[in-house]
Amino acid sequence: MINNVVLVGRLTRDPELKFTPNGAAVATFTLAVNRNFTNQSGQREADFINCVIWRKPAETLANYAKKGTLLGVTGRIQTRSYDNPQGQRVYVTEVVAETFQLMESKDVSEQRANESNETAEKSKATPLPKQETDPFAQSSSAIDLADDDLPF
């Protein structure tokens, strides 16, 4: 039997690190993984995949990865169940990560986080600009480009 998973995605929030009564570290996190296609409106959708990682790798992940970090994960899919306080059986499917890899440098990750924070602050402070009309909508002439100017 084969049960292997390889994911590359961004953390939706900081990993949550906890310790079992025996002292084993366990971190839970969710990866947003883009789909390879766009929907009918042209938007790219993502799957939000719950993951768990144990012991020393859990501690390392919690120390170095933050919300938005691009992360590569290898592991396996696991399904478990438990009874909630209302007496209902709850089934959980998650990826049990065995290894992970930070997929971007610390500088890039920090720069992206800073830009994200600045954008959020600006959007709170300044109203959105009015939608401008397309300046080329009235133009009936074709744009003259040489084949050498195209990037492909």
C-alpha cells in the first residue's frame, strides 16, 4: 500500500504548538494550496488542508514558519474519529507531516509580511479610489508590437 502526500502551499495562520502529557510536541497548521485551474469567473481557488506534525520538527516549524510562509510538506493522509461532547461521532482527515521545507528565504518572507501589513494599514487609512474607465476602450487602432518585444 502507498500513502504519500506532497504539498506546497502557504500557512493560513501561525502553527499552533502544544505538548502532550508525555512531553511530545505537536503542531497543527493549515496549508492553502492553489488548484491548477481557474473557476468560471477566472479566479484561482485553493484547498485548505489541515496538517499535523510531531516532536522536534513540530517545534522547529513553530519557531520558523509564520502565517503566509510558503511551505513544502511531505507526509501521509490519516483519518481518525472521536466522540464530541454532544455524543456525536466526528471524523477528521488530515495530513500527518513527516518533513517540511521552507520554500522561500527569510528575507522574502519578512518582506512579504511587511508589505502585507503596510497594505492592510493603508486600506484602513485611505478610502478606495473610484474605478477609472479604461483609457484604451475608445481606441480602435491596434497596438503595434514587434515579436522581439514579447516575453514568450
